[in-house]
Amino acid sequence: MNIVEIIEKKRDRREISEEEIRFFVGGVCDGSIPDYQISAFLMAVCINGMTDPEISVLTDAMAKSGDSVDLSYIDGIKVDKHSSGGVGDKTTLVVAPMAAACGLPVAKMSGRGLGFSGGTIDKLEAIPGFRTSLSEEEFIRFIKRDKIALMGQTKNVAPADKKLYALRDVTGTVPSIPLIAASIMSKKLACGSDSIVLDVKCGSGAFMKSLDDAVLLAQKMVAIGERNGRRVYGIVTDMNQPLGSAVGNALEVKEAIDTLKGKGPEDFTELCYIIGSFMLTAGAKAKDTREAREMLKASIADGSALEKFRRFVENQGGDPSITENYGILPSAAVKRELLSPCGGVVTAIDGEKTGAAAVIAKAGRLSKTDKIDFGSGFVLLSKIGDRVEKGQPLAEIYAPDEKSADEAEKMLAEAYSFGEKAEIKPMLLAYTDREGTYFDKNER
């Protein structure tokens, strides 16, 4: 088999065979195909796309390029949840305990974050003592006993994806829906869950800026999952402003705990109910999302979700008193307020600029070697639709030093826009599954 012929076929918009795709992925992994030819193939895909069968085979080959996680030792349907990322997205910290409190086993493998703010692992490691490096025996024991455990992804999960993503990042081929879909789903398939709920963010704070692109990505990932024997729900949610009020790792942990106590921001709480409802439905714990939502609400009202979070933290070495004593969380050296430059209604909070400001404040990282300051970030006091007066505090800024605070304040100020009236979008913009795509706000 000849890699040049495979590149030429994709260049000429012809479909490549399963054998050719698996040959390509094998050559990526063993080094027999040089980077310049891999890059040429990626550019051909970026320009000409791939068919659904091609994407499915590519994903399967990438998933099988390394280790696979065997969850067969856990009873019941295992449901994974993935978010395409966003500013202030701490959803796993709330949804996982809620779902576990409703009887769904949550065996979660998560990663660290690049840009904006830390990933789920970074947020949890803001809790003193919390560890994500678990042995397989511990992981199994915690899930069987308490229905919840989380660990970092092993280094050899979908290694082909790591190589391809590194090349995409430096060859201008990141914004390719087939390649994005294959990248995400290869890791999800390798992690062993029976069903997957995908939260695809859409808006200024997301990679997918338009609803059409976000829906297309969700549809492609659902198709991949179904072709590989998984039940998948693709949910498209709004990210035109930061999610909730807190942006930054320790600050987001606090907001997640507040939400488990029933005191969370309205937009963030709503997203948790949406994602959790699909998870319980996918896991056959509820007959539909309406019943699932009532179960999730009950887990908050009776304190069982908060208790699951306490057990989760204690099992993994953290201090469970965190749920009552936020003072043990890391705190930033500098705190200041961002004041409104004028009176009016907040019409926009640009997610991309807010995320960039969080990185400046050391709440996020641009490279894997960057160190995060767990106490840094923002608390947004005003969101889209709120009326403010000139000089009124818009946000609290937390940073490790005055220079970082100055630069973060300037960038965050640029994220805000004001006017007389604001458009407030629903959290759930669309969802798709094997039966179709739905754009109304009514759940089935």
C-alpha cells in the first residue's frame, strides 16, 4: 500500500478504503510515514472532508492504536460525558455526583486543560490532597462502592490522536470537523463506556462559533458512536458568555459545591440538569429526560448529591470538609474589582476575551508546562441582561501579583459590552441522536 496514492485519492475527493485508513494510522504510530506526508493527508482532509464511513473507520483505528479501558467489571450501563470546553465549565464536578446519587455508575477519565482555565483534573487538584492517579484496584473499588471515581487518562490512550493533533496544531488543520470528531471520539471509545453524552459548546467562548458548525460536529460524533456500537447524544449548548459566575479552578470548585447545595447560578444549574438528564436516560435510570430531571432535583434537595461529592473527595485523598469550609481552598494574593465604565444593560461578555484574561491571571495555561495558580480567576457579578450603574462592580479579579491583575483587568474590561437591551439565549440550543436533530427547547 502506498501513502502517496492515499494522499492523492483524498486530494481528488475520492473515498479511501478501510484498509488504507488503517494503514495510514499504523504508519502514524510506528513512524513509517514521515510527518510531511501525514501533514499532506491532514490538509487534504481539511479541504475536502471525509464521508461518515471514513470518519468512523479513522476513529476506530485511532481508538485501537493504544490501550483500551475495560469497564465490564462494573454492573449496569456505563455513561461517559464529554464537553468540548468553555469558559467556566465545571459541569463534571456537579453532574457526576448527581448522577451517582441517582444510581448511575460514573467511571470518568478526564484531562488537563489548555487555554481559558484548567480542565477537570486541574479543578479537582485545587482541593488540598485530592489525587487523580488511582490504581485500577482503587478505581474499581470506589465505583462499585460509591458509584463514582475519576482519574487522569493513561498516557497510551489513543496515541495516534496525540501525534495527529500535534501536527494539526502546526499545519493549520485544526478546524476540520471530521478530524475534530475523530479526535474526541477516539478517546471516548477507548475509555470503554457504553453510552456517551457530548456537550458541544457554541458561541464566542467556544471553538465552534456558529450553530450550524456546532450541530454538524455533534451529528458527526453521534454517527461515529452509533457505527461503533455506542448510544450517543450530542447536545449543543450556549457559550456566548462564561458559564456561571466563577472562572478559575478553586473559584469553580466553590461554585460547584454551592450548586450541589441548590445555590448555584441559574445558567450553570440548568446546564447540569440538561446534561444529567441525558446521562440518566442513556443509562436507563429514567424513562425520559423529564423523569430524569426530577430525580436530579431530588438528589440536590435531599443532600444525596452533596454527600456523593464528599465521599468522592474523601476516597481520592481530599479533605471532605471542603463542602463546609471554603477557606481550605487556595486563594490568590491579589483581589480587586472591575468597575463598570458606564450605565446600561450588559449585552455581551465575550467568552474568548474572558478566557484570555483568565490565562493572563494564571488561571489557565497555554502550554502543558505552564503552571496554574489555583486561586486565580474571576467572579462575574453581572451577566448578560443585567442592568448596571456607572462605577458598579462588574467582576472580582483574583491574581497572583499586581502585574497579572493589571493585565487581566484590562482584558476582562474589553470583554464587556453595554446597551439598552440584551438578547438572552436558551442554554440548550439543539440536540441530536440516532433518531434526528431537534432545535426546539422542548424535551421529549
